[in-house]
Amino acid sequence: MKKVSLIATLGILITTLAFSYFSGGYNNPVQSVEYGTVSSTTGASQSQIEKIYTVASTAVAQQVTVQTTASASNSLVGKFFKVYPAGNKYPFIFWMNVDGLSRSPNTIGYASYEIDVAATDTAAQVATKIAAGYPASGLDFTISALGNTVTIVNKKTGAATAPDAWTTDYTVATSVLGVDSNYCGKAFKIWSASNAHAYNYWFNVSGYKSSCSFTAEDGFVSKEIDIASGASANTIASAISTALNLESASFSASPSSNIVTITEANEGPANMVWNYTSPVKVEMTTLGTSSDKTIIGPVAANGYSYVSLTSNTTSAITGSPTVTVYVSPLDSGDDTWVATTATIVPATSLAGNVYTAPVRFVGKRVKAMTSAATSAGGATIYMALSNY
């Protein structure tokens, strides 16, 4: 709101004359004049824009090497070593049965595999038989042998307990340490414009040691994003974009390398995206704003009974915004506003003037709002109040 000054004297004079003309002469003097402008930037609003920066999935499958020894003098009879799958769901025992002379060890609580070897086998032959003793269709390991070295790779990613040579004289060691996922069951939060909808986007990681899950929260819609255990940051960014674009009424997302740019589908502010429990980083680049097309007021109207509008086009206008006076019965707050019949459409030509007849109203506050911004050009709008 701007109080009238000497610069606006001409506008006041125009308004005063117009008010007097439409109210039947100079017997109804104007008591108060307020003014504002309508232009191409009036009530400008914008959609919120945010970015998500992804990192690669850290989930790694554990890898173990076993260096065997020869089965000389029945040295391997009944001997066994132990390895663990991802998540340690149960340990595996590989036990050596030499020429059928060995007995199975106590395997309660273990998964066990019998490896049949001969007393004359070399270390390399023992290694080959260990690799062959585990079925290729097995769900937990991929096992291969080269020379006297057996390589055991967990089929699923995630941390696992270190292996143990136990009763054998093999050299058993972890060559690649299993690492848990940084995404499994983790989530980020995002809100649509004006916080109309709230979402939890959570990650489910395939090929991981355990199923990923997320507990839904009241007031949030849960959405699942599926990624692979070893997914790169770029791949995860693409997966996030795909998931967000399924909610096209709320978001538009596009990936570039490991960056997801998210534009709200609607204008207006929203809570900033929150990385919550996920490893991603977030940033707001453009704050959403709402359209406020109030150009004059609100101003106190106690003691006034009439309102009128006058416009003076200051630059040629493209478009046809309609300015309307609204009245509120309340001294404060923005919940109750009622349109009056005091409306005006500014002239499109430069220096064009338009007047309205005074309109009677009952209320405690008034304001003037435009229906839209102009495409180009603008006008000064004067709102005059009188008490009779």
C-alpha cells in the first residue's frame, strides 16, 4: 500500500472528479485515496525447484580365499573349515571325507557340505574338489578353484563374519570385506506445492543380504525405489527421477549424472526436500512462491460507505486484467473477503483513463485485486473511499 503524494496529484484529481461525477456532484467529497499498480509482474508466482545429489550404493559381497594343503597321510580326515554368507543367516561347514574314512562333524546350527577327497590328492586336487562339492545352483556362494586356491564369493552383498580355518591347516582369509548397503530401507522426504501432499521415497536394494523394508508414517505416502546392490550414483539418480515422474501431478524430475533436478508441478512454496535417513544430499535452488494479486490494501474502512476505482494507463497494455474491490467484515485476518461490484478494466492505450461509479459497501476493511497480470504494459489504479 502506498499513500498518495504530490507525484500522484493528477491521479487524485482524476479520481476525485470521477467520484464526484458518478456520485452526483461535489456534495460527496472523497475522504481517502489509496493507489497501486498492475503490470506484467503483478502477482508473479513460481514453482519450487530442488536438487538431489546421489552417491553410489556401498553394498559389497564378501570374498574369501582358502589355500589348501595336500591330503597326505590322511591329514585331512574329518577336518573342516567355516565360511559365512551375507547377513550370517547360518555358517557353512566344508568337511573333508578322506577315502570314506571320515565321520560328519556335529553340524547342528550349520549348513554342511561333504567334500570327498583321496588320501593321495594334491593341494590343487583338494581345491578343485572343494569347488565342485558346492552346487552351482546354491543360493549363497559362487566357488571356483585355481591351483590350490579356492575363491568363495557371497552371492548376496552385505557384511558377513570372517571365515575360520577351524580344524584344517588351510590358510583361510577374507580377500574382499563384505559391506552393508547404505540405501536399504532408507528414505528421503519430499512435499508437493503448498504441502498438499507429503511423500516418503524409500529404497529397496536387490541382491542384498536381507529384504529391505520401510515403515509407513502417518500423513505420508510411501513410494518404493528399486536399485541394485552395486548401483552407481548416476543409475540411482535415474531411478529417483523415474519414481518421481510417476507422480506427475506433483513433480517433474530430470537426472544429469548424479544430480536429480526436481520442479514442483504447481506454483507455490513447499517444505524443502529432506534427505532423512538416506545418504543423498539435497539443495533448494528456487523457492516456490504463491500468487498474490492484491494491488491495494487491505486498508481500514471503518466509517466509509462508498468505494470507487479509477485507472490511468502508464504504458500501453497487452491483456485485459480486471481489478475488483473486496470487502471484509473483520478487522484482521485474510479468511473472509467478498467481491463488490466495484470493478474496472484499465484502458489498453497509453494515458487512457477509466472510472467506476461509487459502490456502497458495509465492512471494516477493503482491498483491490487484479484477476491477472498484464502480458505487457501497466496502469496505476486509484481506490477512493467516502463516508457518504
